[in-house]
Amino acid sequence: MIVCHCLHITDRDIHAAIDWMRAADPHAIITPGKIYHALGKRADCGGCMPLFLSTMRKNANLEVPMELRGLRESAHLKGNMHERRRKGN
């Protein structure tokens, strides 16, 4: 199925890029920009982005590596603790 008509990117292209990136680096955070780059392309109008993201999410290799999960919550909690200390609570 064609996902991006502007650049002729298919769902197979997206899945192949994700699989290749995960095999090359098991710890990589895979983003749409990295997929475009891996395919040798640059995003154009962005009209395909909802379908592009939906296609990405269907790939089992898209998962965030286990050791990187929860970093956002961890950083948020540390920020809250720092703010409380600064305020003297």
C-alpha cells in the first residue's frame, strides 16, 4: 500500500526501514525522520503523517528498548524533587 504519494513510500518500505534500523542498532529510537533518512528521502507536505505513524506502530520492531522505557517519567520525577528542594518543601 502506498503511504506517501509525494515520495512513493509504501508500507513495505517503512517496515523494511524499521527492521533494518532495529537490526543495526537494537537501542535506536526510531522516528519518522529517521525512516525518511534511511529511505534516502525527506518529508514533503506531511499529509501522509497520520498514515505513516499508523503504519510504523504496526511494526513489532518499533518498541522502545527496555532500558530506555520510563525515562520521561524518571526525568519528570527528578524535576519535581528538584523543584521541591528549591522551594524548601
